[in-house]
Amino acid sequence: MGKKRYVIIGNGAAAIRAAETLRALDESGCITMVSREQGPAYSRCMLPAFLAGEKNEDDLRIRAGDFYEKHGIKTLFGSRAVDVDAGRRCVVLEGGSRVDYDSLLIATGSSTAFPAIKGLEGPGLFGLRDLSDARKILDVAGRGRRAVILGAGLVGLEAAVALARRGMEVTVVEKMPHLLPRQLDPAAAEILRRDLDGVGLRMIMGTGVQEAAAPESSGAGAVWDLLLDNGEHLRAEMVIAATGIRPNVDPVLGTGMRINRGITVDGRMRTSIPEIYAAGDVAETRDVITGVRMLTPTWLHASLQGMIAAWNMAGRPRLYPEPVGIQNVVQLHRVPVLALGVSNPQDASCEVIAIHRPAENLYRKLVLKDGALVGAILAGDIRMAGILAALMRRKADVSGFKDLILSGDFHCGYLARTG
Amino acid sequence: MCRPGKLEGVDVKAVMVYLDRCYGCLTCSLACAAAHSASGTITGAMRERVPGRILVEAAGKQPVPILCRHCDDAPCVNACMIGAMQQDPVTGLVSNEGHTQACAGCWMCIMACPYGAIVQAPRGERMALKCDGCRGRETPACVMACPNGALAYVEVDDFAGERRLKLAFCLAEDMTRDSRAYGG
Ligand SMILES: Cc1cc2nc3c(=O)[nH]c(=O)nc-3n(C[C@H](O)[C@H](O)[C@H](O)COP(=O)(O)OP(=O)(O)OC[C@H]3O[C@@H](n4cnc5c(N)ncnc54)[C@H](O)[C@@H]3O)c2cc1C
């Protein structure tokens, strides 16, 4: 057999990890990366720091400048994949050219899902996913003074803090009653909210946007008018939607591949079509805690999935080690907050134990089911987070030492055995 | 198990912990702090408030040195969203220092490390601290300093044999490859 042709659609977390792993496993294979974006791989997670003016574009790169050359990777950047012809094993690019593959990885990530709000369309409305979004936001930020952020999730809050650091007047509007509603509970969210007092954001919780009036033009002085459910009007030069994401499945829609919310993959990152793999925000995997298929749109999962996909693409079978599906950590100002697994259980059979010392910005909550950890929230002190995640993943029975874990004095030394 | 990029004929060494010889004297941790301080001395490190990157924690009556295992396919490397945490393909050392990308202090590695071996830098600095294997030293400072031989710097291949005999620590074994274990 000749050299194997690997094609990767994407140039983000999953794609880069896959490419470098492929090269390590197969010295002579041909690796081609296709990306709709120009330029080397960068960290989307650092876009808020770029918006805040703390990092420049070069600082966002996740690999050294000679990465592609050093790994012998052919790059087709600035080209969008529009279709995959699984029968003839080729990727179709915008403009009609084709790239043949023996093994293909879909690592196209996700896009902003704009909320369906009447009138929410026009100049000065942005998502924050790509460097190009961030550049456009900065452009308007140079002219405007006010920004409204829709959604107090991770991306929304990071964008809000970044723009506030630039000196903008920022208002965050969130339908749910507290910050980071998907990750935190009211107690942890309150610690975070007080931490953010030091940044100077206005936060309107428990209210949605009823209707939006876009500015007439895009030039200087163009102002949005948002009518909230509570009757208040918010006026701002820019609106950033951060209410959710949508996996970029478009290039494979015509293939008949099994797609649920994302592309469903098995434990080896294989899609339902032979020799096509998927990894990252675009893929749907099984959550080890709940057993349910879910999107895991975080960096950690994307790179791990990219790495595992590469082993399998290179003909070296390897299973996804199924890390806990929800793993988020963020420090927006002074207090780090972190959420793992099922942090807000609906299931009455779960046991919840917590330590709450708001004056010290400390909160530690553990969620147990049948003696095993299934979820946790940590605020203020995140030291042992990785051990908690490992215990959760292993479904270890922690009933004998749950109080020790809750106290914060637990460490992996307790698990060391001799003999 | 092979590490992609691992060179044939290059000895990869790792720190082995013999729990039964550890008395919890903390000398390793102090020596580590000294090695990572500007002054290079223990008193200097205390003055500069440099933390040790090897922790010694009590598990009941048993002190346990906790340090980075420099796992292959380390969870911290996959978690690092800026590419600062990398594994050296030759030495196998995992570190977030000395690369093009600077650590941003996002704490993703802390969330990912199943050993709890990565800590936040003191005084609110946005930087994750972990064992860097004392790059540039023949033998890591902690191993040199241990008065009881509880820490040994051994070749990984010997180590694997040893591990089979005295397997101790298994929290992350199926997640990483070749994670260096504890022995008793
Ligand atoms: C502002 C922000 C902050 C974040 N903060 C964190 C954080 O703190 N922690 C965390 O874990 N995660 C964070 N995330 C999420 C994290 O960035 C993603 O989970 C991760 O980037 C997903 O990696 P991926 O490889 O799946 O996709 P991406 O990194 O999105 O890469 C997708 C790639 O595919 C390309 N592409 C897409 N469609 C096509 C097409 N049709 N043809 C060709 N190329 C295409 C894109 O150009 C891109 O190169 C954040 C995200 C954002 C936007």
C-alpha cells in the first residue's frame, strides 16, 4: 500500500491534536488540513483576552510558527469544505475542487446559535467564536461605548468582562435567574456575581429580550434598541449573542451520516460512515456519568477526541477514555469557579453535601448517587478538582470518605496503595 | 508502550516514590522550592515565597509525596487551551514553561490532573505550577535532597518492571499511558 492520505477538516483544538498525533504514528502518511479560516491555529478560548487588549493575535496561536512545516502537513486554509462524497472518498471544497482521502476527520467545531428574537438581525450584532468575530467586535468597540451581551454563560461572561476591561459600559441579559446557569447553582453563582462587582458589569437576570430594533445604518452613531421582557429598553452600539452553539455539521449533511445534535461517534470516534471520523465540538459522545449522548464543547474534550481519532485513523485501535462530559473552570476576576458532571441534580435520589462560606468566597458542593460522585461545584478553592473528576469517571465508591473530600483535605495520597 | 516521537536508545527517567521510606520531612519540597527560586537557596525561596512543586500530604499516618508523573498522553496537555503545556518528545517531561506559548492561568490543567499535582502560583498570579523535572539538572532536586531514599530517579523501563511488582496507584491508569506509578 502507498502512503495513506489523511484529510482533516478543521484547524482547531481537535484538528491540531489529531494532526500531530497522526504524524507521530505515521511518519510517511500524507496529512492535509482544510480550514475555512486563514492563518495558523489559535485558541478560541483566548479571544476574550484578545478583546480585552491583553493578548495580540500572535499570542493566540497554540503551536509554534513552524508547526505545519515541521510536521509535513499540507494546508488548504481559507477554503471551506461544502460536501463529502463518501462513495468516492473525497472532500468537496467551495469552488468545486476535490481532496481525496483514505481516512477523513471532521473537526469543524461549532458556530454561534443566534437566538430567535424578533428584529435581532443587522449591523453590530455578533457572536464570539472566531478571530474574525473578535476583530469585528473590536472595530465597533472603537466607535461605541455600550455593549449588551445576551446570555450569562461562559462565553457571554468572558466577553462581558473583556469589554468592560476595555472601558465599555456592558450589560448582560440572562433569562435564567443566575449566572452560569448550566454550570452553577444559586450559591456559587452569588459568589461569582460578587466577584464580578469588582469588574463593573450591569447584570439583568431572569429577563429575556422581547424584541430588538437594529440600527438603520452601520456607521458611527448606529444604535440598537432592545426591549426586555420587564419593559426596560437597552440601547447599545453592539449586541453579542452568547446563548448557545450549533455544531458545524453542514459539510456532511448530504452524506446520510448519523447526526443527532452533533455527529454521533462510537468509542473510537468513528462516524456511521466507514473511514470517516469526527472529534470536538461537532461530535456527540456518550457521557460516562449519565450514559446519555451529549455534546462536549470544551477544549479538553476536543483535543482528547482528536488524539483518539488519530490513533484509530492510523490503524492503531484505541478507545476514548470517556472523561466526565461536563468540565468547566473559569476565573473571570479573582475567584475561580469550577463545575463537574451533574452539578444541579434533578434526581431526588442524589445526595448533596456542601460547605458554604460566602464571606471567604468559598463553596464546595458534592453530588453523590449510590455512593459515587456524580457532580461537583467548587468556588474559591479548586485544588483537588482533577482528583474529583477522576473519581467520578471511575464511579468510585466514596461514601467512606465523602466528608474528607468535602473538607478540602482530600488528596490522591489516600488512594496510594502499597504491596 | 511507545510514545509517539520517543527516540530509540534514549533513556527516559522518572521519579519513583517508595512510600514506606517517606517520613514526611518535607525536605524534597523545600529543595524543589529552592531549585525554582531566583536565589537557589531554601531560605531565599522562603523569602521569595516560592512554593514547592512536590507536595507532601498526610494520608492518615502515612505521608505521601505528590508530584507530577509526566504521563504520556497527559490529561493536562490535552486540557491546555493555549498550547503551553507540552510533553518533550525526547525526555518525556511535561511542562507549561519554556515554550512559545505562555501559560494563561486558565486552570484547565488543574481540573484535568488526576493526581492533583498542579497548583496555582501564589499571590493570585495567573500561572499554573508543576514539576518540570528540573530540566538542566542531572537528577531532580527533590530526589537529591531526600534523606531517606524515598525518591529515586530511575529509568522508565526498569520502572515498568518494578511497577509490576509493586503496583500502587491506579486512579488514572486507563486514561494515560505509561503513567509512572508509586511503589511501596
Ligand atoms: C470565546 C470562547 C471561550 C471559550 N473558553 C473556553 C474555556 O475556557 N475552556 C474550554 O474548555 N473551552 C472553551 N471554549 C470552547 C473551545 O474553544 C472549543 O470547545 C474548542 O475550540 C473546540 O475545538 P474544535 O476543534 O472542535 O473546534 P474549533 O476549535 O472551533 O475548530 C473548528 C475548525 O474548523 C474549521 N471549519 C469549520 N467549518 C468548516 C468548513 N465547512 N470547512 C473548512 N473548515 C471548517 C474552522 O475554521 C476551525 O478551524 C471557548 C470558546 C469560545 C468561543
